[in-house]
Amino acid sequence: MENKIGHMAWLDLSVGNADQVKSFYQEVIGWQSSEVSMGDYNDYAMLTDEGEAVAGICHAKGCNIDIPPAWLPYFLVENIEQAAQAVQDKGGSMVTEIKSMGDDKYAVIKDPAGAVCAIYQKA
């Protein structure tokens, strides 16, 4: 995936039954999976036949407990604090607070029409 400001940086799906849903997409789309340790459980990076990671299928627990069960695009922003303020100034809302994933930061937002996505700042 592109790593330029404004581009989609990642695509995630957080659900209660990630193991079953992972298998569904493996059969339907042909993705392979790679386990991603979350401590006491594994989430999954979904891979193309060429081994490119294109999406994640995650359990709706831990850091993902408050993420809605829908495909969630993560759009790359230069400054997440400024983007979060713009969300609120322009009539949107924050679904989650700004969170850290390693040195990166992200937050799930809702636009004025109610559509949900995430903003993502790479370290």
C-alpha cells in the first residue's frame, strides 16, 4: 500500500470471531494469513499470493475493543493532532481517542455523514 500523505495506508477488520472471518476471506478472495501476536491472542495480516500484506483481520478486543465491525480504511495524515482537531471543527467526531501502535499513532473518526474511517500518522 502507498505510504504518502492522503493515501490509504492500511485496511483492517475487527470482529468478535477473527479466526472464522479470516478463513472466510482466505476461501473467498484467496488471501493467505500470517499471525500477528497481540500478547495472549493472535490477529492476522492478510497476504496476497505474492506475500504482500494488504489487510488485517483482528479480534475486537484489546486495543480494538472499541472499533466497529466493518472494513476500516486507515488514511495517512501528516499530523494526527491537527487532523483530529479538523475532524471536530468540520462537524465530524472522534470514535476513539488517539492511540499508539509502536511509534505510530491512529484514531477512528466519523465524518459528518456518519461514515467511519481511521486517520494514521507514521512515526
